[in-house]
Amino acid sequence: MSAEHLAMGLDCLRCGRGIPFRADAYLCPSCGLGDAEDAGILDVRYDYRRAAGCFPDGPAADGIFRYSALLPIAASEVPLLPAGGTPLLAAPTLAARIGIGALYLKDESANPTGCLKDRATAVGVAMAAAAGHDTLYCASAGNAAISLAGFCARAGLACHVWVPSGVAEERLERLRGFGAVIHRSSGDYDRAFDEAEAEGGRRGWHSRSCAFNPFLVEGKKTVAFEIAEQLGWAVPDLVAAPVGDGCTLAAAGKGFRELRELGRTGALPRLLGVQAEAMQPVVRRFRGEPGGGGSGDSRAASINVRRPRNARRLLREIDGCGGTVLAVSDDAIERARRLLADEAGVAAEFTSAAALAGLARLAEDGALAEKTAVVIVTAGDRGG
């Protein structure tokens, strides 16, 4: 494993200002919170020339930290659960069923707490420890909170989580099992997010908000590194994921861009972001339509986000690769979930199945008959 990371600084995605790298950076000093949906989110910049010579540099057992040259921290000062190193499953029967040349499922349920968000949490907890923090917080409908609680339990750090009013009891039980302090909001995810930021900021705790903390996306982008490596340093034609705040798919986009920058790959996949019809603010912003994202609620609780705080980052990645964002109904998501089970043997959570529903929509006219696609999947009904 590399003894150092190669992060050079941070750039604001809103105003373009560059600031020095530091472990406790959060939002742009000039832009700050902005108008809540367009905050001064920072992006980590690396020395790609040096990184090209030491990437990857460790055995697969090291998980995400085998890519330490392109992470904001090379090692952890506290014990972490082993994030990353998840399988890429070929799904030929499912591909034939929906009309795609080749289909792979990136099974993120193999992470310690069962979802991709463990990649972000591993980096976030490591950065918090490096900055001298002993308490972390986040807002989540389920997965991010569970991930943070598990990692904090392992690292011996305090954990506070804000959850929406309608969060499922089984998710609360998992949080209690990890010893998290639970703050139940009287409103939806967006209200819980605001409450978490207000209280966490007032107390000086370290945020695990992937929307605002610039280092969380860096952990998530390792899913792109693994996909390319598992495909023999090739890239698929499309990569699909559900979209709430926009962090996960934007992170994958950055990962693929960095692989091209290093010379490991020669192309970018098209990114496909999928939202629920009842709540589709990123779709409307992508189309240039005015107004909010919807007034209903979807069963896809993890992407019921009315004010997507990382839409700027995601739409930049979408634009750069010729990708798209679309919305699907809850019925289509349920059909996709059944297909994942019946044709691929994967018991996907409802939100996760939205990605396949969107891919199936895109394949309806036969345009993907000779394409290769990857769907990022979390199994189990965990939400968040």
C-alpha cells in the first residue's frame, strides 16, 4: 500500500476557487451553503502524473485502500471495517430478458454493513480520526446511518444519526444494535438533513454527509475502479444507479474519469441516473424544467430527496459522458426487483432495483442490444 495519498487541493464546483488540502475541509469558504441546493461543494484534486505510477498498489484484500494514491487518506488511525472488494456478477439470462448485449451486477451487499455507502464511510471515519474528531453524524433514511453506526462502533467513535419520521423500525433496531444515538425528525429526509447539519455544525462534530463532505465521494468512486479492473481495465458502455442527492453516480463518474486520466482506460461509460416518478428533481433539472421534483412519495425511500444537494456534481458528470437521467414508476421498480430475483438470483432492495428499471426502459427500443451495462446493486431491504 502507498505510504501517502496524492491529493493536492480542493476546488469549488460552484465558483471554481481552489483551496489547500486539509482533513477538516467541508464547504467552499466563499460560497458556503449557498441556496441549499447549490452549495459550494468541494472536489478533491490529485497529482495524476505521480498516481499513474502507483495505481493500484496493494492486494485485493486491502479493499478500497489499495487505491490509496487517489484517496484523500492512505491509511486509518482507527480500526475500520473492510469496505470494497465486492463481486461483479455476470447476468446473461437477465440481459437477454431485457434486451442488453451483456449485463453485470456490481453486488455492493458484500460490503460490511451491506451497501456501497460503506466505501464512503470508511474514508469519512478515517478522515474524522485524522482531524482529531471523536463524534460523527449524518442524516439518512437507512443505509448511510447504518453504515456510519457500524464503522463508528468498530472505531470506538460516537455516532449521531438523524432519520426521517417514517423510517422503518427494523432499521432503527440495527442502529440501536450498533449503539448509535438516534434523532427522529418530525419530517422527511430533507428536514432530517437540515436538522443534522444545524446540530452537528453547532457542536463541531464531523459530518458523514456525502452531499457536503468532499471526502465521502472519494470513497464511493472506488466502485468505478473495481468495475474497470474486474472487466480487465475495460469500461462498460453504461453504468446505472439510483439517484437521490446524486452522490453515488457522480462518484462513479469521477472514478472513470480518473482512470482515463491515468491512462488505464481509453473511454468513459455513459452514466444512467434513475429516479422515482413521484420524486424526480434531478430529472427535471437535467431537462431544464422549472419547479420542484414532485410532491409524492415513492417506496424507494432512499431516493425520496426533494432538494438534491449534489445535483451540480452529478449533472457535470452526466454531461461529460453523454449520459442521461430518467424516472420510473414504483410498479416498474417492483417488476425490476422481481426480475433481479428470478433471473439473476439477487434479492435487491427496492431502491436499488430502480437502476435496472431505468436500464430496461432505455433498452425498450433495441438500442442496447449490443451494449455492455453494469447496474450497481444493494441486496436486501435495507433502504437509505
